[in-house]
Amino acid sequence: MNRFMACMAVVTLICTQWGTVCAAEDAKIVIKMATLAPRDTSTGKAFEELTRQIRVKTGGEVAFKTYWGGVQGDEKDVLRKIRLGQLHGGGFMGPGLGLIVPQVRVTEIPYVFRNYDEVAYVRSKLQPEMEQAFEKEGYIVLGWMNLGFIYTFSKVPLTSLDVARKQKWWTLEGEPIGQAVFAALDIVPISLSISDVATSLSTNMIDCANSTPFGAVAFQWYTKFKYISGYPSSNILGATIVSKKMWDRITPASQKVILEVAHAEHAKIVQATRKDDAGSLVVLKKAGLSVIPLDPEDKDMQYVFVASRKARESLVGKLYSRELLERTLSLVEEYRRAHPDRDARTIRLN
């Protein structure tokens, strides 16, 4: 449900100089990037290696100066600053990417994907047309990322729709997928920015939030919860993008180098993201969180899947076309027919 979004997600940037401002500013072209992601993680270190290679392999022509941890604001703020020329790009999650190309959110609809391989297969098939759509809107995609599966964190065990409706749910401000899911559940969520979630949990303004395990740990949300759902609801899309206006200032030779390095290194970043998520599960276990299993065959829990289907239907013509939705679902089934042994990425803490 909802999107989470949190940290993890996010993606990106580049430049060894995420730590040495002078190094970036010595380059011929300094590209200012921003991300919500924290720097001191496996993912952050992988990003730094990416930026180092770009600086070296372009012969010092291009460097990225990156602003970590949301210091430039949320994704809406960053996009506004890119339009004003104050920033040039950054690492974004699905909601931010959707503000540019709404249809890119089709692979984040809830309770469709069950594991990383399904997500990777479908996104690889849709990637070329999505990149064309971003370029049409004035952005170049340097690399794509799978930022992990979202699970529901709660203060009480969510064992029925009746229990779920009694909770105070968080959804990201302006997040259409989360709003659609909650509407299908007949729940009125509380819309907040990511930066307001921790305080709202402490004051009991909200009781439940959807997040990746890493996001919940990175923002310390997990300390306010006792339960986590065991079944993944959706998978966060991430991408590193840069404005085409800035991109066109780079020589064709360096553009080629940047794309080659970025494509190779983003695959490593995805693995680093999974490492961070795995480490976060250890933290959740030590904190004593309990897993609430969600069996797709359990009649009492069918409301989750019914609501997700209603939600994705309600977004046809708003986020994506009927044709794109049907093609996405068809690709999922295509992959499952070829790989019937792939299980859902469920959480186990015991």
C-alpha cells in the first residue's frame, strides 16, 4: 500500500565528492544532485564509488556534488529547484519520478509483484519507453534501481479489515497510489511528508506506516512499532536522473562514459540496497517486532487483495493507460509461467 518511500529508496547521485566539496568544484562541469538517502550506508558507499569512477573516467570533465539525507528538501522541493536551475538532478523514488512521468508508477501498484525477479523482468521490458518518456520531459535517466519491498508496520496486529479501519494510517502527501488503496479500503489516511512521520508516531497522530525494513530503521520509525506484515505489498522504483539541459553541456564522449559506468554501477547499488535491507531485518528482530503473516489464500485477509485490484483499476487514465496496465500484468504472468518455483519475498524474523 501507500508508497513509503522513505529512504531507501533513493537513489543516487554520483561523485566521489560527496565528501570533498573542493574536488567536485574543480571539475569543468559540476552537476548538483540531491537525494533523501543517507550517506553512511552500504548503498551510500556504492553511490560514492559510482561518482568516483565518473570523475576519473571523464578525465575530470564532470563531477557530481551531492546533497545527502534530504537537506535540499523532499522530492517535490528538489524537482522545483531543478526547474529553477539551483539543482541539476538527483536520486528519486517512485512518487518523485511519477511527478515527471506518471506512467512509470505502473510497476509500483500494490500486491502485484511477489519477488525481485518478477520486478526486474517487467521493468526491463518497460524501461526503453520509460526512458524515452523522461527524455521527452527534459530528463536523462542515468540508471534504474529496485529499492526494496514495502511492508506494513503497525502498533497492533492487523488481523482483519475491521482492525485496519480503526487505525490511523500514514500516506505520503500527494501520493496517488496510496490514496487509491485507502479509498478502496474505506480508510481516510493522514497525509504527511516523510520528515513528519517520526514525530507523528511519537504523538500517536498515526499508528501505521508502510516502509521497507531499511527505511523504517534509517528513520528510526521501527522503535514505535510492535508488528510488521510478513507479505510484501509493493516494490519501490528508484532512478538517478539529470536535467537534459545540463546533460547537453557534457561532451558526447563523456556522456557515453557516464551512461556505461552508471548502468554497471546501479546493478551493484541494487545489491547494496538489499544488503542494507537484510541488515535492517536483524535490527527489527533484536527490537522484538512480531511478524503478522498474510496468506493470499486466507479468506479473512482477502480484503487486502480486493482493495489493491480496485485501486489499480481506479488509476487507469490517471497514472497509466489501460493498455500499459494490461501489458504489465501480462508480463508478470509471462514470467511466472516460465518460473513457477519463485516464491513471494515474505519476512521471517524468527
